[in-house]
Amino acid sequence: MNHRMRNRTLRLVEEANPVPTSGLTADESARAELLLQDLTAASGPARPVAGRRGTRARALVGGAIVLLAAALGGGLLATAPASAEQVLLQAASNAALQQPVGEGRYWYVRTESDTSVTIPHQREVWLAREGGVLRDEFFAAEVAESEGSAVLDPALVRYQDLGQHADVPGGSSTTLFGGNVAVTWDELDELPADPEELSALLTERMTDTSHGHAYDLWDAATGLLRESPARPELRRTLWEVIASIPGVTLDGPTTDAAGRDGTAVSVDFSSQRLGRYALVLDPTDGTLLETRYLADDGAVLSTGTVIEQGFRDTAPTAQPPVCGPGSEPERSC
Amino acid sequence: MPVVRARPDVVFSEVFRAAYPDILAFIRRRADPARVEDLAAEVFTIAWDRWEDVPREARPWLFGVARNLVANDHRSRERRRRLELRLGSERDPGQDDTSFNDVALDLRVAWARLNDADREVIALVAWDGLTGREAAAVLGCTRAAFSVRLTRARRRLKHLLDDAVDEPVPAVTPHLSAALEGDLP
């Protein structure tokens, strides 16, 4: 008993407690446990501390699977189920064994997307260190979906000049990768090969989206894997970073929209006002095949499938915007 | 010899299980019953999100977060209530679901006359079971300052109790909304 409660006045008030503290009911207890599971499984503490990170070690086992051991310090790896972690680390190890992506003036990526507001459509991008060209069928696919058509109107698809903002004050044509971490091509070559160092660097550079550190890291690492000319060593490290994100679970074998076999892993960001995000990967070579956004019941709401990646020496000539100079290039008049 | 630290999720789980019933009761004493579990969930979501910054002694910190969230919730409800009044809503917005139960009339009278700050100081000790050190942390003051405030509040309540006999009984709820208006520094 709090010694202050020996006071008669306080005891009177205590006896009038409108809600005496007691144990939880069975329902409250169940809901509390669910809350606890959601919190610790779907997201991690926002800012891991350097000292705690430093307690983790990496070991190379048989040259095949790199195990990121959370050496009692916990942190990023602490809650990732081993099975998802193994798949991701296998992908990491095998990604590092692939041939370098080659050379060329443009980094070309072709993806196919399917969303609830579009019919399936493609996006192609030719990225130079400065500027590039984009061909995105999104707007045409959006119009087709709204009109109930399965056919894209070619007049609504343009080759867009990505360097067009270079002459705008504050504008830049420098190509940036990784979404909210905005890594330049030169910086891409210098990103650290150590997962802890890379994770720290990405964390330092990322713009806080208010959806939590785990989501921001997932978004940055996924973006770099999907649309950058990352060298094999960097791809390995990016998979290792993803393996370190708390709450990543193994969803198992699947087939992507292009019919390729892969393995799905996902993480639930619903506690961060988002949904469930999944990656389909080929663990045998560390290729990211597809990104998915899922409903709570696991139904696929949208997909982004990487069809092709590689260097190109040339790019198509950009076209004027649909509505003429100065207009929003991808929109109709 | 390496320092062995427990995993954050393990430590957090222990803190969660130990403090959740107390935090839930703390909120239930002060907030709309329909919002109690949502607010408790918000307390622990904030705690997990900021786990690296949460003091080693997490309990007072959790109560402080709960106090701020309840205060914000009161402000939101008040804004909605004013809007409803402006819109001519017929819903009675003044009904609180929590009230003293089976309390002597003189205590109800005295409690109603006590200012909100005094009520909060007393309630933290008498209802929430906080120690002086914990309550001081929740209010963002020193232990000595809290002790002074509690002594004064207790003395004022005692005087009011002594004067309460034969006074008319006002409508009383133990809500501490006014006292909760200020955030922790």
C-alpha cells in the first residue's frame, strides 16, 4: 500500500474509485495480446540505436547462405521468422553470384502493372545519369478501365522526356533511385556492401513518411532492387536489409503475372495505416520478380511485375506532351 | 565479456503485459467508454514506435502518454460537441458515463468543488495507484513539487468535506478534463 494512502481523506477517495484497477476480462486480455502481436510483428522501434546495431554479426556459411545473426542485441532481425529470413538470405547470397549487369548509356526497366483503377499495362523507362525517357501506359490504362475497355488508346501513350525539368528553377534532371532515399547513379556505386552500414545510410537519407522506419526501409530497398542498376554485391546487401526488417513472413511458392515461378514474402504494415506488401522473388538468383499490395484477406489488389532489366545504348525519342508544351505530359486536355 | 541485452520486443512485451491493465483503467476513469481501448492501443503504439527513447522506468512515461491522449480526446470531443450544438443536434452531449459509485454525498459535494488540478493530483495516487515519484513524472514536475501539490489538494478536499454537510448535491463526475488540458512539458 502506498504510504500516502494511510491518510483518511485519500482513503475516502480511493474507496470511491469509479474504476478500480483489476485484471482484464478474457476478451480484453485476448484483444490486448492481439495488439501486442500486431505491434511487435508488424513494425519495429522507429530508430534503432547504433550501439544495439553494433551487437549483430554476420557470418558466411558454406559460401551459400549468409546468416545475419542477431547477436542478442535484437533490433532489426529480432522478429523476422527464420523461414522468411532464410529465403531472403538465400536470394542475397545467390544475387551476389550473378554476373555484373554490364554497361550502357541507359538503364532500361520494363514493368507490367495491374491495379484496381487500370487494366494491365506496361511502363518502360530508359534512365541515363542525367535525364531519360519514360513510356508509361498508366493514363491510357486508367481511361480504358473507366470506359470498360480492354484496349489501350495509343494516342494517350507518350514517350516522355524525364530531363524536361532541368531548366526549371529548383528542378533537376539527375536520375534518382530508391524512392524516398533518392540515390544518384554515382552514389549507387558507392553504397556500402555491409547490410548494417547500408541500413544506417538509407535510414539517414530517407524522408520520414510517417509510416514507420520498417516501411521506409522496405520501400527504399525494394525500390533499389526493382529499378536500379545495382551491382550484384549491392543486390545481395539489399536482400539482407529486407531480411532484417521485423515482421517479414514467408508466404510460399507463387507465380507472378508473367507466369514465372517464385517465392512470396510479405510484411503487414496495417498498423502504419497501410496494408500488406509482398515481394515475389527468385531465391536461386536473387531476382525481384514482382511487388504486390494485398488486402487483409490476402487478395491481391495490385501488382508490379519486373519483366525486363538491362543496359541499353539508345533510347527512344521523347514526344511532346499530349496537350502540348507545358502541360501535364501524361494527362489529357 | 559482451553485454547481453534482451531483445526489444521481449522487453516491450513484458512492459506491455505489466502495464496494460493499469493504463486501461487509467483511461477508463477519464475517457469516453467507447474510446478506452482505442486510446490504450494508441499509448502502446506510440511506446513501441519510440521504444528507443522510452525511459528505462517506462510506467510513468506510459501514464504521461495516456494523459496527453485523453486530454486530446477531450478536446476533440469538445470541438465535436460545439459543432453539434451549432448544427442544432438534439443529442445530449453532456452525459458522462463514468461517475462515482456508492459514494457518500459529502464526498461527492466536496469532490465537485475541488478544482481540476487538485482532483488530478489526488486521483493519480488514490485511483491510479501511482507513487509520488511516478505521479510527479506523469505531471512533469519534481517529486517534491508533487508532494506539496498533493498535500495542499488533500487539505483542500478535507476542508471541503468538513463543509459539505447539508450542502445541495451538484451533478458530479470525476472527470478531469480541465486538469488534463495542459500537456506535459
